[in-house]
Amino acid sequence: MQKTMDWRRFAWRMGILAVLFLILYLVFSSRLGERQQQENALRLSLTRLEEENKAMDAELKLVDTEDYIVTSAMTNYAFMNKNDLRFQFTNPDALYAYTESELKILMDEMAD
């Protein structure tokens, strides 16, 4: 005895499969859109960081030149002339022997 399927059952099952495939398609397509937006944002961030890196590399190459030291001293500190002896502190905090709290303690001891 051969079993046959009613065309209504077949259509019903195909309809359910079609709805499931449609739902999966919509879910995956929205996820794909989100991923593409994230990728675009990351590409923009990467481009910005690469440009910033190039600018920093260019500035780093100029740091040790005499012109940079003179320009930095005149613009940032306003205490240098063209023919003055030129040097630059790489760690200005090292010039101070005491912190503010240590200096206050020292001053209090000297006052006594």
C-alpha cells in the first residue's frame, strides 16, 4: 500500500518552511547590516589613528632638531633669544628635588 500526501498538507509545510526561511533571512540580514556599520566605524577610527600616528611621527622627527628646540623655547616658555645656548629638558619634573608636601615639611622644619 502506497501512502500519498495531500496537497494541502504539502502546501502547509512549504508555507511554514518559507516563513522560517524568511525569519532567518531577516535576522541574518539585520546582523549583517550591524556588522557592516561596525566595520565602517572601525575603518574610520583606523584611518583617524593612522593619520594621528603619521603626525606624531613627523613631530617626533622634528623634536631633536635645533629649530624645534628654539621654536619650542620661544613659543612655550618665552625666554629664549636666537643666539642663546640651547638645551631642552626631556623630563622637567626631574628639576624639582622635592614634591610640594616634602617642600612644605622642609619649610616648616626651617621655620622652627
